[in-house]
Amino acid sequence: MKHIFPENDRVRLDLADNDVAHVQLAHGEKRNALDPPMFDALIAAGFALFDMPGLRAVVLSGEGPGFCAGLDLASMQDLEVDAALSLGERRYGNANLFQQAALQWRKLPVPVIAAVHGPCLGGGLQIAAGADIRVVAPDARLAVLEVQWGIVPDMGGFALWRGMVREDVLRELTYTHREFSGEEAVALGFATHVDADPLARAMRLAGGIAAQSPHAVRSAKALFARAADGNLDEILVAESLEQHKLIGSHNQIEAVRSRMERRAANFVDP
């Protein structure tokens, strides 16, 4: 692993030999709770990934006993002051600072896999929702927690959960803030896979994605983004445009040849 952010005390960013980045929330003694330095570190990691040459996939996890326990209550006063200044400020295109911490994983051009264990509550659940794929431990503890504190999910959760979680289920979980397990999270739509070792499963998935044509994977992610809110005509045109870029390219030809010759593909990176 190559360390990219060794000096940061909230987030570690490492790059594996197979061009898979591992972003780890690194404030385990506080259960990776969200305070102003954590928000800043997450967004800094996101910007580093946007500009990282050769990147093919990202794994997002938390150190210590859990993924992310939501807002750090001890820093709520600081967050309230920052929120009063920042909620209406679209610093990151369509997102404010807090929303960007979750939405940036969906905005990245490569797939992101969240590995979730222990508490994944409130804002932590919204950050995990930004990933393309979520692998959760069976005994993970998840909750749409915000109403408990007299607030609402506002880190992009309502946009990210749309199409993932049935609306009446999301309403019940939001209004009641009841906890549910990793096993239940898969059934409800909050997670993709349940695994006793979510980080190992996520790394295997990321490695498999990294072995595919990076141009094709990036095009597929771009199409998923367009399909989320595009109309039929826009989606059909987008499919044709992405396919036009891929057909006959080095990586497309190499994908076919490597399969026919039963060898590892030698793809070039974007």
C-alpha cells in the first residue's frame, strides 16, 4: 500500500498495487464520528481521488469499532455555527459542505464500495449511501438517526436513498429512528451484501472491478448517474455516445483479445 494521506488524523488514504484506493475514516476512538475536521478530511480525500491518475476503484471503510457513528455530539456547537454559515452555500456544484461528504463518492468517476461494520448511524449512513455498492457486517448497527436529535437527514440522503429503499420503509425508519442490523439492511435496500468480513469482501470486489477495462467501467458509472434522473430520450442518447467512445478503442479491443487468448488484459488507464 502506498500512503497518500499519512499526516491526516481523521482520514487515511492508501493506494494498492492494483490501483484500488482505500479511504479509511481514522478516528476510531470516537467511532469515526463526524466533526468539522472529519468533514474537511473526507472532502480533501475526495478531491485527491478525482485527480488520481490510474485510479480504478475505491473502498471506503472505518477503523476501530465501527464505520461512522454519525455527528460528534461534543462538536455539535461548532457544527451548528458552521452549518448556519454553510447550509445554503453550494460550494461544490450542487452540494454544500456536508452534502459533498456523502455525494462525492457518487460523483467520483470510478466505482466506490463501502465496507460497513459496527455503528453506521445518521450521517455515517448517508456517507455509505454515496457508494456504488455497500457490504455490511451481519451485526452492524444502522439507523436514520437524525429525528432523534430534532433534525432531518440533509447530507444527500433523500437523493441517494431514492430508488434504493422503498419509500414507506424509509419514512418509517426516518420518523422512528429505529436501529436495524446488517442482515436487515440488505433486505431493506440499504446494503448490497452481508459478510462477516466486509472489508475483505469489499477489497475483493474492488480488485475484480479494477481488472476490467477502466474506460468501460467509467462509462458505465457515468450512465448510472445519467439514468438516475434523466428521461428516456436522454438516457438512450447517453448510451449511444458512451458506446461510440468505447467501440474500437485500445481497451475495447484488448478486452476481446484477452478473453479469446485466455490471458490477463493489458489495459491502458484514462
